[in-house]
Amino acid sequence: MLVTIAIVVLLVLAILLAVAFGFFIYKDWQRSQHTLEVDQKLALEHKLEEDLEPSLDHKTNERK
């Protein structure tokens, strides 16, 4: 009887540990997805700024 209780307790602890581990993996995955999205947005903004620079330089030269 005591062995059965010990096995059940160990199984419950193993399940709780697996759930907690899965939760942290999921949160880390979510964080990395968010980081990728932010990096893509920043890269797009940087590219747009680079694309605008020649036209801004051209407009500045026209005003001089």
C-alpha cells in the first residue's frame, strides 16, 4: 500500500514537472516569435528609411 502511494505521488510530481517544463518552453517560444516580429518590423522600417534617403537628398538639393 505504501509503495502504491509513493508511486502515485512520484507520477503526479513527474506530471506537474512536465506541465511546468512545457509551459516554460511555450512561453520561450512565444517570446522568440514576438522578437522575430519586432526584428522584421525594425528591418522593414530601416529599409524604408534607406529608400527614402535618396529622395530626401534630392529634395534638399532642389531647395538649395
